[in-house]
Amino acid sequence: MSLIEALTWRYATKRMNGKQVPRAQVDRILEAVRLAPSSYGLQPYSVLVIEDRALRERISPVAFDQPQITQSSHLLVFAAWDPVEEAHVDDLIRLTAETRGQHPDDLAAYGSTIKGAVGGFASAHEKFQWAAKQAYLALGTALAAAAAERVDASPMEGFDPAGLDDLLGLREQNLRSVVLMALGYRDNEADRHAGLEKVRWPREKLFIHLPPA
């Protein structure tokens, strides 16, 4: 199945049937998340992978009892680092040097550039919003990867971030939840959206070619 076929097949599944997604498929989706692009390659977020149904039932009230929370196989919580610190950059530089067989000193200028960017935001809020945008890049990659696996996925912003952070103890880990993604399989009978024709703007409205043809 091509990527376009996979994206045509997928939709934001509202009702799932509770069937478990095989571990190998979950692992491939998570690997796609690991390979997702981010600014400077810093990936300033963590992804919580929640399979335990009892915990998902506790999460449900802070997600306004949306059925995907408990009907899914796995719930992914994309949580941005807060704060993003220079120590994170140092860790990235060490990892880069180790991976590519370089000495960390050879990457000092690159590290300084990243630290300048991370430290250059006007406020802590702006820095968090930047980190959250990086998490959304990973979310998009995860959605495409799930579609390629023929695994249904539902991106979810409808939850109380502060309440979820408290429930999962995220602030103690310097994390703040940004967006959720439920993984599972569509319930064709219960989900009125299943099988509906996909609605997207036509190409001539969506794309602006410069210079005009």
C-alpha cells in the first residue's frame, strides 16, 4: 500500500473495538516517532506509551470521557519538555559525537548555535510552545506510520492538560502534556464516521504555486 493509499484509508477514528495492536506494529510506529524530524534534531519531548487499561480508565475523565481512551489498544501522550535547558543540548552533542565518531569539541560551534536558539525566546511560554510544535511533528509522523500499518489512530487535543499532568506526575519530570494519540482498530458499526468519503480542500484551493502557472 502506498503512502497516499494509507492516508486515504485513515481517518480520526471515534470508536474503537478494543482489539490489541500487535507489539511488532506498535514498535514500528514508535520507531517512526523516534525518526521524526525536529528543530536541530533536539526532539524536546517525551512520549508516554500507555497500554494498561486501568490507567487509561483513570485518564478518561480528564479527557472528557472520549471513548477512544478506553477502547484503544494503546494511548500515546506527547509531552513537551518544560523547561528545555542547555543540558539537553549538551546531551545531544554527546550523542551526535558518539553516533558519528566525532569528538564533542568538533561540535562545539553547533552546540552553541542550538543553545543560542533555545535561550533566545522572549518568555518561558514561547519556549514551551516551540517544544510543543516539535511534538506535533512527531504526532504527524506517528499518524502516517499508523496508517501505513493499517492501524487506526485518533489525534486528540480534547483533554485537560493540567489534570493529565497531575495524574501522570509529569511536572515532576519537567514535562507537560501537549496532545494524545489513541491506537487501535475502528468499530465499523459504532463509528458513524467509518467509511465516509474523505473531505479535503481541492488542490487549486489548498496550494498556491509561485510564480503562477
